Amino acid sequence: MSIFNSFMGKRHNDLIVGLDIGSTAVRIAIGQIMERVDTREQELQIVGAIEVPSEGMHRGIISSIEDVVSSISAALEQAEHLLNIPIERVWLGVSGVHVMTQQSKGVVAVSKADSEISTEDVQRAVEAARAIATPLNYEVLHVLPKSFGVDGQTGIKDPVGMTGIRLDVDTQVILGLSSQIKNLTKAVYRAGLEIEDLVLSVIAMSEAVLTHRQKDLGVAVLNLGGSTTSLAVYEEGDLMHHAVLPIGAEHITNDVAIGLRTAIDIAERVKIKYGDCIYEALGKKDEIDLFELGADRHEMIKRKYLSEVIGARVEEIFYKVDQELKSVKRSGLLPAGVILTGGGAKMPGLVEATKKHLRLPAALGYPFNIASVTDKINDLSFSTAIGLVKWGNLMTGTYRRPGTTGKGWQLGAASQQLKKWIKALIP
């Protein structure tokens, strides 16, 4: 109760809100910086989390703006009713098969007469890296610095305060399809919300579930969504590879429905309650009666057969993930292993299946260093929404040096231009 009492005294513009628009659900997480009563230290707390079914999205791409607006509005109404405070601004997650990455290099001359590199020099170098020839109909979402060079000396993580004449930076540029970004942004504005910035969902989620040590050693975070699976690979603290696979937990449900010749809703219930990715340990006599899960008649199926159906699709997902790891020569070579999150990661046996198929350590990824008054913080489905809240907390305030937050800053000029463009279209 003390948390809520403290919260109710705050202004609504102090809220940090993450909005995750997925193919199966729209999720909103609301956070706020609060002072601990015992230590007087400030900490980020999740004060509310809402989930509603998603309509109008397919594989991270909008198929109906009206349906997406309705889904966002339904989630927003519930969130405002929960907190009794209006929500005005959100950090919006972007994902989908249309997102791609590209390498870029920026070079600038150090501006100070004494040749000392300042934060302004670093920002100018990153801006220079942003000026790349993007593919047709694509635009820049993020420019993520990987390493800096000063007068030919490379591999520098933080050049601020060093002396030099020439500063260069190697960056990873995240690009999104302009039409999809504009459609997504338009839907959010039509729901009555302002956008703080657009954030690649898997990057924001990584801030919540990965430690700096894991990123330094080498780790992959795998977000198993409804219709897509997102992969981000980190090494030496930097994002080195990103991919979105057009396959997810819904495909497993579809396989179960076909394999058991049952309705899709019953297949989902069977998958959640009795599904297992590892079928070797199951006995041949273990059976399930579909009537108990909503079927119109008694029908017995073997759990081993169910798990074989699930295991075949899971094996395909991990095969595609391993192909991505091979493309950057990291197959079986990530010391910190694979961190699994997203709604699809709740399936029993997935951690063991990951170890088996990817030949790497594996664990479920829960947000850390975040207090909460809701048990949703331990729901793997909310990892992205909570990650967006944490990203928003990291990015508000003054400039941070590279390495202090994983990246230190974000260049969001594209979203500011989109605001003006879309507002002009809204009647």
C-alpha cells in the first residue's frame, strides 16, 4: 500500500510507459522512479501491467489499422482505470520481419583547440555514421556505436577525455520499413497517445533481462513471440547481430491442431497444460482426454505423440536460430549461452531443448533490478514491455557515456519527423 500511496502523489507525466504491440497481445507496462522507505535510494518500480488480445497484427506487421487502434485503446483504458491517472506518452516497441541491420562508419575532426575529445564530438561522429544510403523505403531507427578510434588507435569504448585529432566510430544501424513504421505510429497516435521514441523491441528487452557481464562474454537473447522469433546476439558489450524469424509459438499450436485433428482453441489449451519439448522421458501410456479441455466428445491422445509434434516444430525454430548464429560464426560459441523470453518460452522443456539443439547454456530471462507491485514482472510475456520501461528510464535525462547503459544514447530524430507527418494526416 505504501507504494501506491507514494505513486498517487506523483504527476502523470512522471510515468514511464512501455507499449508492446504483438501479434497475439497488446501489453502495457507502467513504471516510475520511487524512493525506497528503508534506504531512501531511488529505484525503478513497475506499478502496473495490462494485457489485452491483439487484433490487426501479423508477424509484426499491421494488417488493419482500425483493429490495432481498438486493441491499443482497450489496453490504455484498462491501464488508466488501474492507476486512475491518464497516460499520455509511451515508449513504443518496433519489431517484425521488416527490420534489418547495416554497418556504418562515422568520422569527424575533434573540435577543441586542445584536441580533447568531448561528448559533443562523440555525438557528431555518431550523427555522421547515421548519414548512410538506406535501402529504398527504409529509414533509420537506431545508430548503435560498437567501438571508437582515435588517430588510428581502434577498439576504444569511451573516447571522451582522450586527446586526438580524428575521431571515428563503427556503428550498427537498425533500419525499419518506412510504411510499417508510419502505420504503427499512426495507430498509436489515433489511440490518443504521444510517442517518446521508437525502440527495437529485442534491444529494449535485452536491457531488462541481460547483465553487462553476459553481454561482454557473448550471449544470445531469444524472444519467442506468437508469430515471430526475435534474436539478438551480443559480444564485448555490443549488439553484433539481430534477426527476426517468421515462425513462433502460434505455429506450434497450429501443428498440434492438425496433428490431433482438433479445434485451435483446444490445441492451445493442450499445448499449455500438457505440452513438452522433450518427449524422450514421457511414457507411452501417458494419455490425455481432450473432453476435459473442451472437446465435444471423449478422445484419448498420447502425451508422447503430442510432445513429438511440438518437438518437431521447436527443432525447426532452433535450426533456423543456429543458422543465424553460423552466419556470424557464433554457433556453439557463446559463453553466456542463450536467454529465453517471450510468451512462447513458457513451454515446459524448452530450456533443455535449447541446450540440446544449440549446444549452449540456456536459461529463462526474467527482468532484474526492477521492483514491482504486480506479479506480471515474472511473466515472460511482459519482458518486452518491461524492457521498454527500463529503456525509457535509461534514456531520459542527460547524456550518458558509452558503456554506462549498454549504449548511452539513442538518436530518435526519425520518430520526431513521423509525429509531424502523421498528425497532419489525422482528421
